[in-house]
Amino acid sequence: MRVPPEFRDRDDTEVAVLDALVGRAEDGMTVLELRSGVDATIDEVEAALSSLKEAGLIEVERADERVRIYPDDRVVPDPGEQLDADPGLLDAIRERLGL
């Protein structure tokens, strides 16, 4: 499952982190799980998490000495909502042109 388009205008690592979290919205993820699921360094993942937390797009819970990270409810698409898995040609051109 992917993050809705209105949340995809962020840094690539932030979008990758959100996509990973949305895919496991019910269970959440640890930083280690995120690191293994996102193609980025630990420093990039931590910077992305910091930025996403500041923007209110993730929630962090501590339980049993373990930290789990969840996407904010507004980031998780409705179950019936279909989002394109791959951007279309026009979307790719717009992104390339910075539109």
C-alpha cells in the first residue's frame, strides 16, 4: 500500500518511510525494521523520522522497552481506495519538471 499523493511531495527517504509504515499500519515498525525495509542509511532514516514526527505524520509509542512507529491515520489510505502502484507517464514528467 502506498501513501496518498498529497503526502508524496516530501524527501524520497521520507516517502519511502511512510510507504513502509503504511504497509504495516496496524503493527507499526521498529527503527531496525524500517532500516531494513527502506533503501537508506540509518542516518537518513533517523532524519526522515525526525522530519515526519515534526510534521505530525507519524506516531511513536513506547511499550515494553520497545519503540514502535506508526503512520498517522490521515496518511493511511482507506481500504477501498485504490492508489496507482506506479506513477503514470504524466506524473513522471511533472515530477521531472518539478511541477
